[in-house]
Amino acid sequence: MEALEPIVITGKYGRGAFYRALDYIPSSTLSGAIVFKLRSSEKLPENLSELKESLTRNTIWLSNAYPIVDEVSLGIFDPLPLPLTTLALKDGRYVSSALIAAEVKKKRDLDVVKVLYELNPKVGRVFAYVEGNCVKIVSPYPKKVYTRVCLDLKTRTVFMSERNTGLLYTIEYVDVEEKPPRFIFRGVVDGEVLDFLKGGLELKVGSRRAQGYGLIRLSIRESMELDKYLRERSLIIGKTLANGYLTVDVVTYLRNERSLEKLGRILYQRVRRDHVKKWLLNAFILYRNVVYPGGVYVLEPNVGSDELARLEVKPPDDPIVRLHGLDMLFFNNPIHFIQI
């Protein structure tokens, strides 16, 4: 995904009239824009029932779009650059503390505890992926701000407070400078949607779309039939399961972590939870206590690689949840298995 215009996508709250921009493109934003353009010749749904009926005609389940650098060479079997909670620094290089922390709980070995203690978890907000046998880092794109005057919701004129003064608000945005910002995402779609995306589709996303913001271009780097993907991905996962650990990366918001208990005993987890609201058809949909992207679990697995590969590409049954991109996971990211 390439940004052709500045992008305004803010977080869920504005603190002190300052709306901080997200450093990735949410899956719900991407999916919504694609569905809107795909159905542009049809009447818009008037309620959630009509929307669900419309969405069941296609499969579209996308991850968030995370920032990348131009020279990145990630393939269809590679994990995305993720804001991993277990990322740490050791002797100037980036590592994941996930397996070391799990071994501390499992073995209670003082030597392992010492290794964990020597790691520096203060890495800042970065996105990590593996290239070869090295951990690579992508920093969020720089942001700029603009300030505007609030409008009164009733009169649609400048909002005036009791003291007869206007109210200002400030919004961050990702700018398009010499090199347009680029992002990468993955997903599961049906043939109709894939053909629709292959033409170098241009879409508008985020806020202020009528004011010169939000134009992006999508392109497909690689695609594969689902059956072939499952066979090859199962072989890759099976090789790392021989280590006796199963790592689970949360790629998009995870609704129910109890589902992970079916995969094995949870040895370690480092996650952030919160409530998330999604705006749809003039109403908020609330997902309670979801796990944020970048969370990491380590398990003692009791399922095989075939089942894990299937779960990676199994979209949620509810078409609204699928539209919002929830519950996408990635198993045994090689970043966790690099020797510390």
C-alpha cells in the first residue's frame, strides 16, 4: 500500500483537543474502503442486517497495514513487521525475549534468569521482522500536525464556548514527502475481491477525504491458492514445533484469548488489553477487553502444524467481525527463535 496523499487516521480518543495519529492503517479502514468501492454501484445498506447480508457475498479478511521500507523482501509466508511486546535490545541488536521468559517459568534456571535480566526492553515504538537471520526494524513514519476550529454540531458554524471564544483542536497526520509512505498487509479474500485488487486499485481512507487527504494505491505483491498455502505453511510451522514451543503473535485485535488454551498450555504472555470501538452505520460497535496487535504468547503445543496453518487463514464467521479484521494470528514467528 502506497500513500499518494497525507493520511489522517487518529486513535480512539483526543486528549486535550489533540488527536494523535495511528502509525499503521487499521484493517477495518482498509476493508471498509475496499467494500465501499466494490459495491459503489449498489444502494448503501441502511442497517447492520442489510450490511451483513451484503458482506456474506464475499470473503475479505485483512490485517492491519504496517509500515515498511522500500527494500524489504517479505514473502507470503513471512510474518508482517509487528510492534512486538517482547522486543528487546542485547549488545546493540534487537531480539525477542519470549522464549527466554517462557524458559524461566518452565525450568526456573538461574542462568536463564540472568540472560533475561540482561535484556533491555526499552526499544520504543518500532515494528520488527526477520530478514535472513537478523531482526530488522521499521520506525513509524514522521507525522505533522494541523490545527482547526471546532464546528458546533447543531449550527455547523464555529463553536463558541460560554466565554465567547472558539475552540481549537489539533490533528496529527502522516505526510507524503519525497518518498511516499509504504505499508504492507496480508489477508484472505475470494477470487472476485482478488481480481478487483489486482488492477492497482486507488482508494480514499481515513478522515478529511474531501480535503485532499487519504488517497492510497493498493498492489498485490504475491498471492496463492489456499490449499497450496496450507500445505507449505504447515511444513514451515512443523519444523519450528520441534523446539517444543509454540509462539503466537497477535496480528489484529484478538477477542477471546481462551481460544488459545485449546492449542496448549500457556507458559508466558506479554499483552495489552483494552476496549475497542468501531464506528459503523452511525453506531459504535464495542469489542470488550481485546488483546492489542503485537501481543505475544508462548505455549507448550498440543496440536499439529496442519491445524495451526488452518487457524492462521480461517476468517471469523461473523461478517462484521471479519470486516473489522479481528482475530488474525501468526504462529512461530522466526524472530522468537533467533539465538540470544
